[in-house]
Amino acid sequence: MAARSELDGQPSEFIDAVAALRDAELRPEVVCEELPAPRRIAPYSYAQSGDVHAGGEEIGTGRLVLLHDPGGNDAWQGTFRLVTFTRADVDAEMAADPVLPEVGWSWLVESLYSRSAAYVAPSGSVTTVRTEGFGGMEEDGSRAQLEIRASWTPLFGSGEDLARHASAWSELLCNVAGLPPLAPGVLTLPRRGREGRPRR
């Protein structure tokens, strides 16, 4: 599987940025794998998936994409852009909570703050999806998922600084999946089917 990040002729700053993401210290529950990167959004790109594992099962998933345009992008306010998609099951009753989207967005902000990952121009959406089974699927009951789609422009002067953003991303994955935060001040939400988790 040949990702764009493996092709020749890349700017040194992009090569260093990819190396920083690959070498970043992530939460131990997150297992990453490189993915084919999107080729039409920016001249250079790199992508990786992240699956959250706990108790022998996968409880959340997401991906992180690094985009680079050496000429700059007015919408990004810079030459690099990070894009993420994160998804995990949550308690069905929580999907109707009107504050859930705001809480979900706060996880991203708090994760970046807790890792001192500076950024500008954040953008994104938080979506709750609730499914109710009927007929032959009635026994499946209700289920719901929380999805966060976001992008931001990282501010960094070295590869080590960009690694902080990858670390923050792994924290976001774990919080969406319902795992306790590693930093104070970050709220957690019960995941569907997990026992012993506190409810709001």
C-alpha cells in the first residue's frame, strides 16, 4: 500500500512533519495504521487511522490527515492543515442531550490545550446519530453514535511541536470512546454497553 507520503520529491518540511506524526507519543489504547492519503485536497498529504481498544474490544475509531500546500492557503491561514474524523458509540439516551455537541467539541479544544498544541482557524461539526430497531431488528434496541469532524491549522516550529497535535488527537479519540481523560478538566461520556460508567 503506497501512501503519498512515500513518494519522492516532497518538501523537507513536509517530510519532517510526517515523521513527527509517525513518532508522536499517543495514548496506549490507540492503535494506528497508515492509510492512503487524499490526493486532490492539497499538493502533499499523509493519513493514518486510529482505533481505540479497551477490554479486548474496539470501542472507537478515527483518522487523522495532514495536508500541506507550500504556497499557503488563505482559508487555512497557513501551509499545513490537520483534519480528523472520530466516531464511537454512546448511550442512546445521551444522543438526545442538547449539550452533547458542545461537550464533544470541547473535547477537541481541551485535548489540544492539554498538550500545548497551538493552532488557528478551527472548524468542524459534531453529530449524534440515533438508531432504533423495529420488526426483526427490534431486539437490537436503541443505539447511538457520536461523530466529530474537525480541522485546524497547527502552529509549530519543529517536528516535536507537531507531535503534540497527534498526541492531542489520540486523547480526543479516547474521550469520544468514553475512556477517562489523562488530563484534568476534560469531561467523559458513557459509551453504550459499558457497565459502571457514570451518567450525566
